[in-house]
Amino acid sequence: MRSTSRQFYLVLALILPAPPGPGAAPAVSVTDVGPEAGLVFGGVFMLRGNQEVLVTSGRAGILKTPNGGQSWIRQEPGLVTKFGVEPYANILCQSRSEPEIVYVATIQDGISRTADFGETWEPLTQLENPTITGCAVDPVDAAVVYALAAVIDPTFPGVLFKSVDSGRSFSTVGAGLPTLDATTSVAVAPTNRHTVYIADSGTFAGLYVSPDGGLNFDVLPNAPVAPFGVYPHPTLDGTLLVFGNDGLFMSTDGGASFSQVGAGLSLRAVTLAFDTTDASLIYAAAREDGLFLSVDGALHFERLPGLGEEQLRGIGVDAVGVSPGDECGPPVLFAGTSLGPFRSDDRGQTFIPIHNGYRGTQVNDLAVDASGRLLVAAINTIGVFRSITPGDYQFIGHTLPRATAASAVSIGAAPSDPELYIAGSLYDGMYRTTDGGQSWTPTDGLQPFGGRQRIAFAPSDASRVYVVSSAENLLLRSSDGGQYFEGFLSQPGALGAIAIDPHNADVLYVGTWSSNQGLFKSVDGGRTLLRLGATGNFAAIALDPQRPFVIYAGLRFGSVIRSLDGGASFAPADLGLVGDRVLALAVDPTHPMRLFVWMHAGGLFQSDDGADSWSAVDTGETLRRSTAQAGQTAMAINPSDPEHVYVGNGSVLQAEFSK
């Protein structure tokens, strides 16, 4: 079964500032300097004329261009939760009758609306079931919007919700729907505002139709197997296209019967778009297989030449949209790829990249190499980036396998060799480079798969490397610089945090991710783990580089704790901190009493007294972008560049401190 779901991960990196004068608060400015790449999330473009484009990049936020892609800006004013945090913008849906009206469905935080094409957003409306997977707007009345939920948790009621007051309130509708658990799309027929379709590919896989505006539904018994995308025809009533396990299918009788179409179309196709001036022209995005066009209403497709192998790295093309045209010219074709968006003015024969300012990478991990260069591992893009200057990167994953590059979740850098890195992926194990990313080879031995991963080189011995994963009850160790890994069973369960003694590569500390077993210490290179005096689950551990018996730990649900006796006992160390969970924590190796912590719903904080007290460094952008609802957070400190702090929430933020 094909799926368009994506895993979401978050990352934080820090490069620390010089100390402020006595009693002075550091002055800091925060800007986005992440790689200019990343998907158009959800596979859809919101378009107003040929020049204005609004998209969500998922974890990296909502982005807008006012000039056809010449430049992009992040566009979320007013879109915050009650904690002051920007929500995870999962999917956008646009009004046909009033294209300036767009709704955003978020992960867990409800729905919001803009009436000025993203310039401002209204307050979020929370729904009874927060796991929203899709939305659709009535083609005639922009105040009517549908929200589709996946019932992952049976305690959440409802599958389909409907609002008739511009999303300010919702009621549960959808009588006749079973408890759907893998909903993929909801669509309203442009030719009949009362016809609503829902696709599900889970336990009750099927295509469901409502003839009365979502109030009641029936299953369509002849629909394709495991449908995951529904596209009602913009002008032909009763005609719709549906993706299923076996390809593309068409119905011309409102779903009563279907026939397979799409000859020549790749089975990797995941989304469609109708040409706005000629509905017989239909575009299909087929990921690494490229972009396809049908000129006969979906009966046959041919691959367009405009996007080649170089433009289809990573996942490939995953989104497509056609502008309505305007006084500046005919419709424009837009395509979203792992490299960011592209634009075609000749119906896909040629494309130009429009990535300038499109910082849509979903960053999973960061590290600083021995030359002081920032390394970025990002999912759903092209793998690993290395900084040239802040905001300017080179791609160093050309030789990584496609699956690895598209699912990079971790990166580690040797402390003394500026060309030795190890990168980990969700599904394809770990790869190692000794030439700064010009070539990569797979590591041998046991491999981590899935979940949150940490790759840690021992500061005192670059031949010793450790790996932990939140999806594995294993601690992996290499004694040859990452060429071969052996594994030791973690009796406490899956591990999510690790720190290595700066002077002894056999001494390390780990924290559990989900078992609440707490913090553990090993003095034999990971073979055995000894319980320390703290329970809970941990996002980060840091050691004082001069006094390694001083241990700092950040709770996944809580704050910072500290041990002054090698872990025998721990006590809260959170005076001055604001927020409900630690996203990242690190000690400045050049100023051991200085720490930084990133707090969800708090922002970025600094301590200059070994965590006796904390002061806020930034409660603006780092607070707004501390969503961290899923995935990995990380912190990396570069002692050679003390005037910049890099933090990430999808993209990478740079906090620049004044001298």
C-alpha cells in the first residue's frame, strides 16, 4: 500500500556567544538560515493569479511568494496556540469562490483561516478530534469548510466535522461512516456543493460519498482498493479520478462504477492537478519518476521532460499546481520537489527553480565538524547539507542511496577529523564518509532503524562511536571510527539521549525515551548500564567538560535536573526557566559554567552559573517555533564561533549576539 504520510522531526543547534558584560543581558537577533530546499507539504499549491503562491512546508511552516517564486517569506502572523507556539501546519485548503480565503489544518491544534491569502491568520478553532488529516472548502460558499480526522485514539470522537461560519465553530457530521483509521482525503465536487467524498485506506478501506453536504454517507462498493486520493472533475458533474493500490481509476457516474485509466502513468503517482483553462489537461506528480501530463482527460499520460534526474533527487516531485492565469499571462505550472518548488511557463517542457528563500527543510539533526562547519541532516529532502556561510550550504550527499538521502535523521562528526562523518536514516541504516561527503559507504554490523537517533563520537577518542535509537532496545558501539558496529541490549528499553565523558571513551550516560526508567551510566563502553538517581524520559544529557561528575539532563516532559555527585542524586535546576518540556540542552565547552536550553512554549534560555539560574535569551522566534510535536531535537556547540546560536524548528534559526 502506498502512503503519502510523512514522519515529522525537529532539530536545534547552538553555536554559542561570548559572555555579556557584568549584569548585561545579551542582545540577540534571530533569523532563518536553514537550507533552501524541502517539500511542498500535502502535495498542493494555493494560488491567486500567477504571482501569489501559498504553501505549507510542514514542520518548517507556511511560506508565501508574492512574485511567482522569485522570493519566499514565512507567513504565519497570528497563527499561534494558547502557549504562543506556532502549530504544525499540516494541510492547506482553498476556497474556489474566494481564492484569498485559505484554511490550515494543523497537527493537534485545530483549524485556522486567512481572509487575505496568508497576510494574517485568525485564532485557531480546536476540534473534538485533533488528529486532522485533511480539509475541503465548499465551492460556492467560502464559509463552509470540512475537516477530516483519523481516529487514531478511540477516545477522540468523530471522523468528519463541518463549519458553516468560516471555521469558528464545527459540528460533527458523517452519519453512516465507520470508525475510519487511515483517512487520506476529503473532497467536495466543484459541480455540486452537496457531494462530498472521503477516502480511507485502513481497516475500513474504501471510498465514501455524501449527497447532502456531509450529513450522511454511503460506501461506494465498486471503488478502487485502498483509495488514497480523490479528485472530482472541475466541470463534468459525476466524473471523478481516484488513486488506488493498482493505479488511477475514473468514474463518470458519481462513483457507481470505475474503470482503470492512466495508461503510461507511473504507479508512484500521488497527486493530480487539472489545468485551469482546459480540464482535459491533467498533471500527475509521481515522485522520483517525475511529472506526467495527460491531454485526453486522464486516459493516457506521458512524462514531461522539464524535470530531470538532477531535479528529482530525494523524494522527487510530490506536488503540482496550475495557476488560474491573470493579466500577466496564461496559467503557470508549479511543481514541488525535495529541492523545493519549480516553475514552468510552457506546460512542463522546461522548469526553473524558485528556491530563493524557500527554507522548508524538515531538519532532524545537526552537528559541527572539526573545521567548525554546521552539518544538517534533513528528512524528505536530499539528505545532508554542510554550511559554507550562515544560510549558505553545499549538498554533500550525492552518493548516498536515494532512500537514505530522503530519510536522513542523524548526523555525527568526528572531533578531530574534519572529513569524517556518519549519517543515519530511518529505513536504510548508517553510512560513513572519510572525504567530507564526496563518497559514502555503508557501515557494517548492527544498524538502527526508525525513531529518534543519536550518533555520538567520543571527544577523547575519535575511533569510538556510540548510537542510540528511540525505536531500538539497543546501544550500538564502534571501536574503529564507525566502520563496524556491535550492539548491547538495553534492559531499560529504547534510549533517546546520550553523553560521553570528555576524558574517558568507556564512560557514558544514556536516558530512556519512553519507558520512564530514567538515566543510566556505563563504565565499560556500553556493555552494562547502571541505574542513576533519576527516573523519567529524557531528551538530552550534557556533562561539564572540566568536571564530568556534574551532569545535566533535560526531561521530555518537564524541565532541567542536575547532579553534582556523578549521578547518585539529582535535583531540579530550572530557576528562571519557562516551558513544559526540554527540547535541547548543551554546555559551552569553552565556558563550562555556561549552558543553553531550548524549552517548548518557552524559547531559548542561558545559564552562566552552572544551571543555578537561567535567563531568557530569546522568547520571540525560538518560542514561536518550539512546536516539537514529533521527531528529533538536537543541539551542537561550536566553540570557534561564539557569536552565533543556531536553533531549529523544521528549518534552522540563527540567533546572532552582539559583541
